Amino acid sequence: MNNVSTVIVVDDHPLMRRGITQLLDMDSNFVVIDEATNGIEAFNMVKKQQPDMVLLDLNMKLLSGLETLKALRNECITSKIVILTMSDAKQDVIALINQGANGYLLKGTDPELLLENLKQIQLGRTVVSESLTPYLDCLDQEDNIRDKMASLTRRENEIMQEIAKGLSNKEISEKLYISEGTVKVHVKSLLKKLEAKSRVEAAILFLEQPK
């Protein structure tokens, strides 16, 4: 056993928790060292035992999987955290991966495939169930929008905020106490940086940018 990961299984359903544990016990790559029934218990357990991997249910009482993940990452826990859930909702996948999950796998996954996915995560890859992979494109798009917005100067960002409110160049110049010509120069620059064809397109990007 050259690559063995210690694992903590977190699920509020006893039968599911037991089933996952039994599956992992059948593979020499994994050693289940503990089980938690809720997010609070999991948080304390993971902080104390520092496992290599955490299999984390999403929908739990007291503390959800997302809240547990955030709490663990805020404590600089470096364990590979894998969400194992029934939810195939796009917003859940994006939110969990954005918060630092190393994988997002569905409970309906074939056992052999689940083990293979966990081994890929064990090697450092981020893995989501095959049916959810299109959602990763959304993550790439969000990163692209963030990069574009980050490229704006302080003044361009101020002007962008006013454009999003529907103000004209003249109104912006009066509000920010700069000439209308200066506003036009900044607007041309920010449209180029955002790769937007119009003020309306730029405003939509600004208003819908990921938080």
C-alpha cells in the first residue's frame, strides 16, 4: 500500500455512513479512521485528527456541508474534502468547488467508479461526477469575468458602477467632477478590457459578476 489515505466519513444517515465505510474498507488505498453524524462533530473531529480525506454529506442538520467546508478551510485544513451527495443542482456544485472542495460526487455513483474517482482526488485532481462536468465550464467563465473586472482601474470601476445605474457620460462627468471627454476615454478603455461591445453588455457583466 504505497498511497494510503486516512478518511473521515460524514453523513447524518447511519445506513449511508455504514455503506460508505464498508466500501472504503474493501480498498487498500483507504483507511476510515472515524465517522461523524453532523457538521459540528465533523469540524471538531477533522481539526483534531487531520485526515488525508473527508467524505462530506451536503444536506445535514446543525451545519450543512457547505458551512462545514467553509469552516474547515477557514481553519486552513488541507485535507482533501469530497462532497458526496444526492444533489445535482448546478448552484451547489459551483458553490462547493468555489469554496475549496476537491470533489463533488453523487451518491448514486457506481461503487467501483466512486472508488476510482476518490483515487483521482487522492492524486490531487479535482473530480466531479460525469453528469456534472458541464458545470465546470461555468466556473471557468466566472474566473474569466473576475479577471476582466480585476483589470479595471479604480476610476474605470467607479465609472462602470455609474454605467450600471444607467447614467450617461455627461451625468457621470458631473457626478465624478471630471470632463465628459475623460469619461469617454475611460469608457472606451473599460469596454475593451471587458471585451464588451456596448455599455449595456458591460453593465450586464458588471451586475452579474460572481461574488
